[in-house]
Amino acid sequence: MTDSEPAPEFRRLGPDHLDEYRRVVEYAFEPEAGPATEDSSEDLAEKLGERFGVFVDETLCSVCKHYDFETRLRGAWVPLAGLAAVATPPEHRRQGYVGHLVAASLDRWRGTYPLSALWPFDRSFYRQFGWATANTGVEYTWPPASLVGDRTDVGGRFRRVTPDDWGPLQSVHEAHAEDRTLALRRDEAWWREKVLPDDDRPHAAVWERDGKARAYVVYEFEPVDDGMRDRRIDVRDMAFADHEARLAVLGYLADHDSQATEVVHSGEDETLLDIVPDPVEVEASVAAGPMVRIVDVADALSTTPYPEGVSVDLTVAVADRTADWNDDVFRLRVADGDGDCARVDAPRAAADVRVDIGTLSQLVVGYRDVRTLRRLGELDVEDETVVGTLEAVFPEETVYLRQFF
């Protein structure tokens, strides 16, 4: 963008821009599919999320999608903004339009969403705008035969389900989310459009015990080689209410040993290796997952649930190059599980804690602990008493946002 060009304008995309939005997104993420056709505007308008774009003199230069979520945060449900489908045509790249789009998105979310999240195409690209890794995940690959004949009988029964059965699946999903920060709450539209879509329907089964749904698995078969039996079960989604329910799902997948040679699924930790009879048969790889960012420091630190019995009164100097309302010093007071945070007129050098917005975001959700962040130089705290206070107010959490968007 040059000085002579009109200022970029960020606004919601109406129906007349849906075809252009689709062309931009598909060229960015699926260029091998060729030019997009113009026959899907009606269907696209019904999909989840809101579409936005950056215009310069009525030319659409960059696009994105916003999602309105509720997420689990330290035992409570709070609003979370999802950012997705960020795309810019090559003729408009490297002109600052994505930076404008990101800043305008944060400004739009301010006052409503304390946190935002995204799935990055490039981690370093979004790190420059203040997002940081929210959690890691473990991808498992294992032969179903490894669990056949050597597993605990947990009773109950499985039954196949359709999109109309989303209610029982929802109850399992929310039970699974109870102690997992950043798990997303789903509504009927999400189940039908994202988990069990009509245009790409996967297999799905629910496990019931004593008449109640306690686990489910959503999966599809993928070819591995050319043989009839060389198939892989690719688990799209899986949740369980307790350990027995998890064993039931694993057993169900193992009973496909006559149909598939391997099962692939993801989890938040490496505990599957402690469950299978022979861990050597399981391949496990750890990868960084989605990214999280505080939208507004004062709002986020006031919204976060805190441990009971912890009292805090400290100042935090935050560095944020994208959202200037966060680039300041704040006072955080915590008592009886509630927090109050506000901007204060104080020098940065005198603050009890000095931190950038990405690291603070990780601390709030509980992905990384205080001493590790301090040791790595990402958290500047001089007083050991303050270190102990931060550990008490921001304990580590099991963080796992598994839903791609």
C-alpha cells in the first residue's frame, strides 16, 4: 500500500461478495482444484461463521471468517472468537492488508470476547500479531489387532448414529470438556455442518452404559495401499466421559481389525501408551496445535476464573505491537476466585511482571507454567515472592482445543 492509495476499510461481506470470497479462499488453500465456480453462493451463505474483508477503493484485498464460540477456561465457559480463512490474493500480498485485517478483527471482538484462537498455516506469521501456541497434540497410529483379545470388558453397547442423534453426542462432548481448557461448546448447527455433514458424512457411533451416552467416535476409512484390506481408520472426532468410556471406544476401533490395518487419531497427551498391551506397536508424534491470543488484557484477566483462597495484588507490564489498548501497565487484584484488572498509570520498569501478549495468553489458559516461562526469558519477574504468587494464581491446565475451524 502506498501513501497515495485510499485507506483500507474492514467490513462484513454481503451476499454479493460471497463468490469472490470463495474464489480468494479456494485459491489460497486449494489452488490445485482450479478456479472456483460461481454456483455455490446460496449454500455458502448458510454456512457457519461471518465473513469479513479488507477493501481498498471497493477492491477486495483480503478476507477472513469470524466464529462466535464459547470455550472452557479453568472450569468455566467464556466467549472466544475464532479467526479462520485468512486469505489474500497474490496481487495484494505484502502490502499490510492482513495486518489491517487482524487489528480490525481484534478491535471488533474487544468488549465481547476475552480470548481469540486460530489454526495457523504458519506459526511464525501469526506470532508477529500476538498469537501463541495454545496446546500440543499427539497423533497416534496403531494396528487395531494390537488391542484385540487383550482388553478390559467394560460392558455397555455401541450403536450407530446420524446427525439427528447430536443430542447424546453433545452430552458426552460436554462431559469430556469439563476439565479441558479451550474445549469448544457446540450447538446443533455445528454438529450437523462440521462434525456430521451431509455432503461428506463420516461413520459415527455412540457407546451407552446404563441407558446414558458415555463415549462417541466419528471416523472414516481411507485407503493405505491398493489392497482390499489395506485401509486406515481416520478418527475425525472422539470423546469420552471417563476412563472406562475411553477403553470402550478403543475396543470398538480394535474390532475393525478385519477391515483396517491401522487406526489414526489424536489426543492431548501420551497416555495411550500406558493403556495398550505393547506400546512398541503404537507410533506417537507430538505437534503444536492451535494458537491463542488475549483480545483485551483488562477484560481477559477480569474474566478468568482463579483458584479459591488465593489473594493477589500486582502490576503487569504488557507488550502488544498489534493492539495498542493492551500495550500498557495493568493492575491485577484477585480474591475469592474473582479477578479485577484495570490499566494504571505506572512506569513499565517498576511493574512486578513484564511480559508480551502471547506469553501472557499462554499463562492465562494454563498451557505453560511460570517457572518455565521465566527460565526461557519470556516472563520477566525479579521477585521470587511474585513468582510464587503467579504460580498460585495461574496453575497449569490440561489445554486441548481439538476442533478444527
